[in-house]
Amino acid sequence: MATPDIESPDRTDLKQIDHAHFFEAMDSPPLLTEALRSAFRRAKTWSFQRNTGLGSAD
């Protein structure tokens, strides 16, 4: 059993201003840009090819 003085690696302490900005972004994320959509498509294709050994996800 962990003692209280050992901090969890899953815990992050935020300053009050950072806390507000973080949760604002979680509640209202910005719209995706075309560059980000393109990056997601590339990642999906790469992941599919890596996991299946096939040439394309489409």
C-alpha cells in the first residue's frame, strides 16, 4: 500500500490559471483545422498498415 507522501504519477498539479484554461479547452475544444484532419488521416493509415500489414485503410 502506498504511503500518502508518495505522489501518484497520474496526478498533475496545475496553477489556478492553468487549471482554468485546461478545463475550458476540455469543455469547448477548438475546431479541427485541415492540417490536423490530414495528420489524423496519416496516423490512421500508418496504424492500419502497421497492425495489419496491408497497404491502405480505405
